[in-house]
Amino acid sequence: MPEFGGNAFAGNEAADIVIVGGGPVGSALALALRDSGLRIVLLEARAAGGGDARPLALSYGSRLILERLGVWPALAATATPIRNIHVSQRGGFGRVGLAAAEAGFPELGYVVDYGRVAQALAQAAALTAAQCLTGARVIATHGGDPARVQYEYDGEQRELTAVLVALADGSAGGGASAESVDYQQCAVTACVVSERPHNNTAYERFTAHGPLALLPDNDGWALVWTTRPEHARQLCAMAPEIFLGELRTAFGGRTGDFIKVSGRAAYPLQRRRAQAAADHIVLIGNAAQTLHPVAGQGFNLGLRDAWELGEQINSGSTAALGSRAWLNAYQQRRRVDRSAGLGFTHALVELFSNDLLPLRLARGTGLALLGCLPPLKNFLIRRMTFGARG
């Protein structure tokens, strides 16, 4: 086992590693470190329980990570496989189909409720040697050797010192600056039912105001509809039958009529990338980057952050844990994958959220060419499945 730190753990005052954020990425890191022999404290602001029914698209590569973490069996029964993806643009020619069989995978991905993934990972993390505190609200983090985390728990203000603080909560900046882009869009999510079965096919349809995704989810669909904020508010407020008519107009008739909708909600969208934090503080998941939901890459990228951070810690790197050299090594390890994920999703939004005729023709030509080039399609599938190392 790697030997780090040397802090005396007493009265919740010191640890080797403090993980801020007990969501799925933070919990995944705790699980990745379960055999490390390190003293780990995980702080989560929200109380235990409470579900989030937003649809989450897991890549096949994420399934492999979840299998290694031992939580996939708890998710498999409720996960809906995606075996085919159909990509098209509204009002223009050109489309491409991606198939798991062509790429040599059993599935391209899976649709699961975010809340189920978070719960499975949190429950598994709670069974490790890590001390998991729910209802612990972090007030401030300070870099240094050791780093310090000030938090409020059970009505008292407390402080932890650690050799490394891993921020997995997007609301905890850790002294990092960030560059962000407001897309001036919202994602409307809902569960819908159509006349025809999904046959494990997902649809990504680009419209003038943003992408519209229909993901197979149990016997219906998980909808992620990107549009202008004002239109998003209207979609959430209108009568169900009117909403379903709007959806049919935007999507088309490939699934037949839409006959039922439930659970509508809207979320603002932005692209955010944090710069390096202070010494002995590392950023992962939403604390490091926030992506547009097009192509469903955000959580998968964050899960790879946690997995590779765990690998680097478990490897017993020659550089001192949390030192500037150690942090630089991790940043270098993740740089290509993070940059590719941010750049790919941002480019899709910029290129496809525009209804100018020349761009529509160029997009159609590009989709048609992609459909005729199996090696390029397989390259794209592997990158979406495993990230830049695919």
C-alpha cells in the first residue's frame, strides 16, 4: 500500500484525503481508494436520501469502470441499453447511424436515472473504510501543506487538515478561477411515451435552437430538449397534449405519435472549465468542468476523472501526494481527455445550433460522409466510449 501523509486521525480533525462532494464522482473516488490504506473523509452537504430523476447516459466505458468499482450489479436491472444511435438534423438532409454491433461492443451505452447512480455509489462508498459525513456543508478550502477544509456539521463549525483535498462538488471552487460560456439555452427533461417501441435506439436530432435527444428508458423515452430559456419555460408550463404536439413537430414521426409526458423540468446550460487550484487541492467532475449535455459526455468524463485520480494515488507516485509536481502530473494525465470532451461538445453546439442554409448543407454533407465511412464512425464511437484514450 502507498504510504502518504502521516497525519494523526483524531476527532475528525485530520485525514490523508478529504473528498468534498458525495455525489457520484466523489463517491466513485472513495470506492477507487477503498484498498489504499489511506485515511479518507468524504463530506456531502445534502442529507442522505432524495432522488434525482434526470436521465443519465452512461457510456459502455463507464459501465466497465462501475464494474471495477463493484456497483454495476446494483444498476444493471434498471439500466436500459442503447444499441443504436440515429443522428440527424431537422429541415435538412444527411443522417448517420451508429451501431454497437459494428463497433464490436455489446451496447453503446445505458440510460439510468442520475439518482439511482448516485445512490448506488454512495451506499457502496459508505461500506468502505472512508468516513462519509452527509449534511456536512463546506464553508471554505485553503491550499497548503497540509490543506484545510472548514465545514459545518451537526450545528458546529469544524476544520479538517489533509495531504490532498479532492473537490468533486461544482459549488466548491477551492480557490480556482474558471472560464465559462453561457449558451443562453436550457435543457428541458421529461419522460415521454410514444406509439412505437424504442428498440434500444437513441435519437440525437439537431434543431435550429439546439439538440433534441430521445433516449430509450424502460418502456418509454427520456427526453433532453435543448432550446431557448423562454421557450423552455413555455414547454414546462403548457398542457401535456400541446407539449406532445410541439415535440412531434420538432422531432418528426419516426416513433409515431407521442402519447404521454411526465416529469418536465428545465435546467440552464453553460460550459465551464476551472483552472488549477491551490497546492494540495485537485478538481474532478463538475468542479473541474461542466459540459453541454449534447452527446451525453459530462458524467462519463467526470467518472474518468475519479478513476484516473484513484489510479495515480494507488500507484504510489514518486512525487509527494498533493505537491505541485504531483498535481501537474495528474493535470497532464487528464488534459487531452478533458480538452477533447469540452471541445467536441462545444463544437457540436456551435455548428448545429444555426439554421443558415450554407451551414445546413455543410452539416448534411458531413453527416452523409460519416455514414459512408465505417472506420471514422468506429473512431468516433471509441472516443465517445472511452474518451481520448479510446
